[in-house]
Amino acid sequence: MADTVLARTGMIETPVVTIKGVSIGTGQPKIIVPITAKTHAEVLAGLAGLAEEDTIDLIELRVDHLDIALDFGAVAALTREAAEIVPSKPLLVTFRTKAEGGMTAIDDEAYGRFYATVLQEGKADLIDVELVRDETIIRQIITAAHRTGAYVVLSNHDFAGTAPVDELITRLQRMQDLGADIIKIATMPKDAGDLLRLLQATWEMYSRYATCPMITMAMAGTGVISRLSGELFGSCATFGMVGEASAPGQVPLPRLHSILTLIHEALAPRS
């Protein structure tokens, strides 16, 4: 497992997770690009096309898009092949359930078996685990992941709206309490007020309570600003689009990298 350290940003000590030389939680937000291909061959082709793209920090394999999503052994084998194609980039393996905006439905017991199989037989630097699952299964997955050296992104996706600030912070703190290495929350804003609420919750969590790196975003067009401004508010990574988007509001990779760099340079201390 990679080291977790504290980085000082202004007056705030922020946790940093470093995997394959990628430090998540410090500096410019890291760019994660999802692979949303439907077949084994399409996944490998997509990975080959991204392997040498230096503006990509991490690659996410969205298993729920696959036609073999429920064949856990086949998915585990695919993760091993994927890791060989992109050996220098951290691989995040995600089964986004239909209940949280994904493409494939799966019950809690099978969800636990899926991640157990991937961790035992496959290869993942990080896995994404949803907060709204059976708590016993969540804890079992986290324990198994840490035993194999994988990091856990504990996540929550609300496509119905944006909760009050206190509730968003409560969810993020709950993720920390469960042992997440990185915490993530995504909401669906109905207006600019919802977006501001998400950004306020991000800043308050980051500046007061965070003990691990955090990823937050508001979805769709209204939420695009949240995908760009993470370095200012405390979100350590964002998702960029190459081909098909995996969630509403994702920004194409070249434009995303350019804007993140612009903001990073603007925030850099002046000598």
C-alpha cells in the first residue's frame, strides 16, 4: 500500500495518498478518466489509447457498463490485463450500481462477492465502494482491500438533489469513520444555490474535519464549476471525459486539463 502523509496547504494540513507516484490530495486536482466500454476488446483498445496520455493521472474501469459485469471471474481477469496495459497509472475499479446511476443492478450480497473476487483474483490499485450498501458488507470489502494493498474510495451519489450542508458533511464523516482512504460525494443541483451548498460543504469538510483526501462534485451543466474549482475548495480529483461520459457534466479531457492548470497557476504563491 502506498504511503499516506500530510501536506501543508496554507494553514491547513491535508492528507495525501500516493499511488504509483500520483499524489492525491495535494496540488492540482488529479484527473480521472473513466473507461465506459461494453466489451472486453473495447476496454483493452480504450486503455491502449490512454496509456501514454500524460494529462491523465488515474484510469477508472466502469465495470457496470460491461456485458460481462456479472461474471466476476471474467472481470477480475480483465482487471489484470488492464493493469498490464497501463502499468504506470493507478487503476480504479468501480461497479456503479443502478441505484446510484450505474448501468447494472446488483444486490448487496453479490456486490460483496464482486469486490472479493476482484481483490483476490484481479488487480486494482483502488476500488469504489458505495456508502448506501449493507454496512457489514462495506466493512468486509474495506478490510479485504486493505489486506491486499488496495485503497478504498467510499462514495455516495444523489441524482435526486442536493442535501443540506450539514447532511453532506455527515455523510462524508461517516465515510471516514468506516475507514475510507478517499471519500467522494456527487449531487444533482437544481440551481446555483444547490451548487453553492455542495461547495460550502466541501470547504467546511476540508478545512475542519477531513482526515483523508476528498472528491466532491455537482453534476450536469449547473455543476460544471464544481468539477473545475476543486483546488480552491478542497476536492482533490475530478473526472475528465474521453469519448462517452460516465456521468452528466463531465468536461472533455483537453479543456479540463487546461482549466485546472490555469486555476493552479493563479493560486500559486507569488514570490
